[in-house]
Amino acid sequence: MKLRVLAFTAAIFASVSTAFAENDSLTYEIYVYGFKLGYLRLELVQTPSRYAAAGRVTTTGLLSKIAKFNFDGKVNGYREGANYWPDEFSASILKKSGESTVSMSYKDKIPKVVASSSDQEPRDTDVNPAKLKGAVDLVTGAYMVLRDVPAEQLCDKTIQMFDGQRRSQIRQQKPVISGEKARCGGFYERISGFSVKEMSEQRTFPFLLFYEMQNDGNYRLKSIETQSVVGSAKMVRRD
């Protein structure tokens, strides 16, 4: 992970004229019914106009032996204010059943699948990425939700996402701010490209986001509570 982020840093410096860059590192532990099942980790390097990030989600402990799952994604792109727009994205997913990979490029904020190892037969529910202008990759989408934000940017987004096959979105609701703490609700929604089984088991996943103000005045997302297909789940930030 460290070597990958260093490589992204080099790519950023090659594409921008400024020598100013910031690093960000986020780790969230994942729990279901109180049992730790894995973690999500994001590493990001950014300048005022560019960014590059690496994200990983992996199972740990007993679950990694029963239902192994690893997601590794990387992205680079550009910034417009509080928005992040990918230029290139690639990811690999490792399960017990095997490994799949995908690479995408973007032009005018429209994703294009450059390569995919999926051997899935065409389906009526397949997504046409040419119609998904503004849909970002999973790593960019996750960072826009998890990063520290000022009060005026708390829970102010609806984020469209596309992973190379499936379209989904995150809708945040108006925050409730109480001094140094804040919270807001929202929904993760499966929209299209999912299997019939996935759509029948659950389409909408409500969540609650809990923030705490930091010394710089920004709010940090400390935990997320949601309902997953296997029950009550929680993500807790580890600084």
C-alpha cells in the first residue's frame, strides 16, 4: 500500500506545476453484530487540482477463511472545489471463487470500461456507462463520504457510482449539528446492473453518520451504522 501511494504521488507531481501536496490516510474497522469482520483503508495524495488514491477492503480473522474477500482499487483524477473526478481507475476483487479485475477511463466525466476479466453473460439489466455522466468510481465515492469536511459541506452530496458493472448511489440527508458533534442519515442504493438475487434481497441500505469536530474546525466521520444483508453493521474509524 505504501509503495502504491508513493507511485501515485510521483504521478501527481508529473501532472501539476505546484510543489504543494497533502496526504490523507483513513482506516475503518468493520463490525457486524459486534464482531470484527474486516477493515476499509484509504490512502490519498492531493494537490489543489489533482488527487490519487488507493483503497482496500478486506476480511480478517475467521471470516477471511470462511468467506474471503479482498477489494483493492486505485484512482487518479482532478478536483473541482469539494468534488473529485476520476481520470483512471482500476480494481481487483479476490474471493474464494476467484479473482476479477476492471480498468476504466473517463472523458468529460463519463466512464468507459477499458478492460474487464468478467465472463458474465450479457443481461437485460446491464448498464450502459455512456449514459452515466458524473458517476465516479468506488474509491473516489468512498473518500468523498469519509474525508474530513467543514460544517458547510456536511452531508451535502448525492454521489453516483459505477464499478464497471453496477450502478449505485449514496444519498446524504441534512445534518443535525450539536456543538462539536454532528450526525446525518442517508441511503446507499443499488440502482442497476445487479443480479436479480441481489436486487430481491435488498435494494436500499439506510445509514447513520456520526461526526466530531477536530482542532482545525473540520468535522471527522467517526463511525457509520447501517443495515447490511447479514444484519446490523458498524464502521469505526481508527486514527
